[in-house]
Amino acid sequence: MTVPADRSMFEVSGTEALWLLEGSGQGRLVYTQREQAVVRPATHVMEYGRLTVRAPVQAAAITARPVLTYHVDEIHSAARTGWTVTAHGPAALITDPDEAAHYRRTLAGWALGPHDTVLRLHPQSVSGFRLARTPDGVGR
């Protein structure tokens, strides 16, 4: 399978990647468990440089990991355009009951019960790409 010549992937600045992340509300929490990658749907809000995430994952699975990865994208399948952002950094459960309740009210959850966890990720690295169509003849 070949890639059409009119499509390109451009790296964006860290500032633009944060702006894209902040403008989105859903993504995926990524971590390893038993040496396997685990990906869970999540909702988030970016406030004061910190990413607060609500995901259907057991709290015990998160506390054993000092750093986590969060991935957000918006890709238009038919046009094959859009963007993708990945944030990586230390994370901690939000243990204050009032603060956790606030985020459970403001961030839509995927599953209620023991698999409903709210955590805060402090992004140390943020990278992103735009998927775009290029004008005819550019990049050939």
C-alpha cells in the first residue's frame, strides 16, 4: 500500500500541542500492565498546566506507575487530515474527596464504580503532529 503524495505529517510546537490538547475533551490514557500496553478511553480538562483525567481504570493500576501517557487526536478519516497530541509525565490519583467529586461532576465518565478513577498528570513532554493535505506537487 502506498501513501498518496498529497498527504503529509507536520510536527507542531509544544505550545500548539498544548493548545490542541486544551481544546479537546476526550482522549486515551495509556499505561503498561504485565508488560502489555493498556489503552483506556478518558475525558480530561487542562487547568494551570496540569491535566486532570477521568478514566475507567482501577486506581491500583495507576498508583504503581510513576509516569503515564495521555493521547488525544482528531482525525477525519475520509480526508485523512487532523492532528494528534501525546503528553507524558508523572501522575497521581486525586485523593481529596471534594476535589474528586468536583471532577466526577464536571468530567463525563465512561464507567461508574471501582473502575472510575480521577488523576492528575503533570506533562513533562508534549508532542504533536498535524496531518494535512499538501498542495499538488509539493513534496514530490
